[in-house]
Amino acid sequence: MYDSAINYKQKMLKAANPSDMGRVSAIESSLGECYFRKGDHSKALTHFRSALEILTKLTSQKSLLAEVYDNIGRCLHEQGNYQEALLYTQKSIDITIAVNGEESLDAAVRLGNLGVIELSLGNFEKSVELHRRSQQGCLKAVG
Amino acid sequence: MHLATATSYNNLGSSLHSLGSVEQAISCFNSCISISEAVLGNYNKDIATVYNNLGLSYHKKQQYQQAIDLYLKSLHIKQSKHSTAKNSLATSYINIGLSYKCQGNYDQAVQNY
């Protein structure tokens, strides 16, 4: 299922105008998402990093930028690179709060992703605190 | 009711379990299960994982029979024809074996390992 999606998106990427940076970064990001779901975290990371490289040059697309930082954090976590994952996920949360506000669902979910990393690092109290904030945020945002 | 909230309960439960706050962890896993079952139905692999987590918390409380019942529930979901989680059956058998061992029920433990 993911392979046909990947094929299709690769074709979209080839057909895209390289100067349309918003579109190219969106395709790179969704390719990263496909590989992540497929369980290929290394390829996912490559595509998310390509998307990030473009997005950091743009002044718009801040929501996608926050999403890509979060996804890189998830990839690094899966690879066991917890310290670096922490930096990317924190960066994602900072942007998410600036763009969507502290009470958005995205902010709540990404606080939870930070909690998952802290748990892997063995920081149980910090992890509980983050997950409490995440759970209360989710309840407020979507019930 | 939203799956993001269910996930946040499961995450909080896992952290509380690791911290040793087992009663609070159990309450979080139960909240996660009620939301997930309402949204996804009963035969989803994510719910099987949460039943397994709940079993781990009862195991930590040394309520081994309760733990075994929950692991079996998780196993039953994973084995069902609707399930997408057939590849994580091994985890269930290992946990069931461990709880039987702690109960002193070595024959059952060996069968599950």
C-alpha cells in the first residue's frame, strides 16, 4: 500500500517545478511520512531533512515546518538518538505554540511526543509532567 | 472523544507505570481503552497494545491472574481475523509466561514461553 503511494509521490516530485519550493517541500514531507509508516526510518529521515532544508528558507509554511521538525524528532527517537530527537521536537513545539497557540491539538500532541522521548531517556517525572500537559491539552482541544 | 486524547492517556499511563504510580497508570489505560473502543471498535491492534500495558501494571501490583486475563484479552484481539497485529503475538506469550511463572504455575509458564 505504501509502495504505490511512494511511487506516485516520487513521480509528483519529478514533475514539480524545483522553484516551487512550497510544493517540493510538501511532497518531500509526505514521502517522509510514507517511509515512516512503512517503518523505514532512515529513508523517512532523508526526506524530512530535504523538506526541512527548503522550509527553513521560506518565511511562509510555518505549520509544515513545525510538522517536519516533529517528524524528524520521531525518526531520531525510533533510531535511538534520543538527545538529538529532544532538540528537534522541542523546536517543533516552540514553532507550533507560536503559530497555532498553546491550546492547539498539534501543541498537545507534540508535547506528548516530547514525553515519549523523556520516557526513553529514563526521565520518568519529566515524562509524566509532559504527558499530563498533553492529555489536558488534547481534552481541551478535541474532547 | 478523539484518538489523540486516547493516545495521550496511554502515554501518561506508560510514564506513570514507569514512575511506579501503578494505580494512576491503570486508570489512564482504562480511559484510553474506553475512548479507543468507542472510536475504533474492539479489534484494533492499538487497543491490544493498551490491554497489554494494563496487564503489565497488574503484574507490577503482583495481581498475576488479572494480568494474565488482560494479556489473553490482548492476545485474543491480535489473533482475531479482523486484526492487523498478528506479528506481535510473541510479546503476549512472553508476558503471559512471566505472570504464570510469578504465580508459581510453571507448567503453564513453559507452555506459553
